[in-house]
Amino acid sequence: MAMRWEVSPKRLESRVPDLQAGLAIGAAGLMLLVGLGLAYFFHHSVRRPVHDLMEAMQRASEGNLSALVDISGGEFGRLSSAYNQMMRRLKASVDENQRLFLQVQDFNAELRRKVNAATEELAAKNVQLQEVNEKLFLLQRQ
């Protein structure tokens, strides 16, 4: 025997508030899931790349010119690529400046040695000249 389901209008009317409450709870749950999904997406797509970039910039401001960022894809990937290129150029420039500074220091040390040697030689020649002048003066007196 087949069962037959009969639905009466009174029975449906009594169930409408329950259905409305169920739909409201379902809609709220769906909105919560969408909100969590958006928060997760925002965290991984925006907040984390910005945080990584800010950390690298902080390390660079403290003198670590090797502080690079590894973000791939999208706008933040292009931004990190440009930042990394800038940091590599800055590091190369600082390294070149340091090399030139050391070279100038070496030149200055060599120049100082030459000036000291020339000063000593001049002092020795002055002593000799003074001795010759004294002899000449004695000879002229005689």
C-alpha cells in the first residue's frame, strides 16, 4: 500500500514561521561563511604581502640592504619585484661607494707617506744647507 501525504493549508500556515526562521538562520550562516572567506582572501592576498613588504623595508631602513621580498603574482608581485630591483641597485651603489672610499683612503695614506718622506728629505737638505752656510760664513770671516 502506498502512503499518501496530504498537506492541509492550516498545517502549512503553522509551519511558515519555522521555515522563515530556518531560512533566516541559513542566510546568516551563508553570510558568515562568505565573510570568513573574504577575510581569508583579504589576509592572504593583501594583508600578508603588505606585511612582508613592510618588514623588508624595516630591515632595509636598519641597514640590511639584502632584505628582499618574495611575493609572486599580481600587483604585489610586481611591486615586490620593483622593490627588489631597487634594493639590488642600492646595494650595488653602496658597495661601489665603499670600494671607492677605501681606494681614496689608500691614496691618502700613500700621499701622506710621500709627503712625510719629502718633508724628511727637505729637513735633511735644510740641515746640510745650514752647515754649508755656516762654513761659508766662517770662510768669509777668515
